[in-house]
Amino acid sequence: MFELYSIFDVFPHRPPETVTLVDHVNANVYEWGHKCIYDPEKICRVLRYLGFASVEITDYREGIDPSAEIRRRYSFYVEARK
């Protein structure tokens, strides 16, 4: 997924202790005010914990999801029903 860019070229302003990919991801997530990031497994677990009985990872659906190529490429899709 990250082969498009060199993280170290894209974020040269990071402090010297920001050296690994996860350091850069965390720095960017929190810099923009996010409290948490999710992957498919994590969001499914949270949704089930919140009482959703049917939780499944799905595919992009034209007309429902944003159509930008970058969103399709770097997003995952989950459908949940109570």
C-alpha cells in the first residue's frame, strides 16, 4: 500500500525520533485531531461490542461510497446491522 511514496520524503519535517512507518502514521493521525485509527478487524470488533449482530467486510459499491480512486484504494468497507 505504501509503495507509492517514500514516507521519509513526504514528511521531512518530522522530529528525528520519528523514524519508522508507524511513527509517521501515528504522528499524522494525531496531528489532524484523530483519537483512534481502525483496521477492518478492529472496527468489526468494536461494532460487535456495540451490539451490531451482523458485521461484515464488504467491497466498494458504486453510488453508495465516494468514487475517488484514492478513497477506493486506501479504504476498507464494513457493513453492520443491528
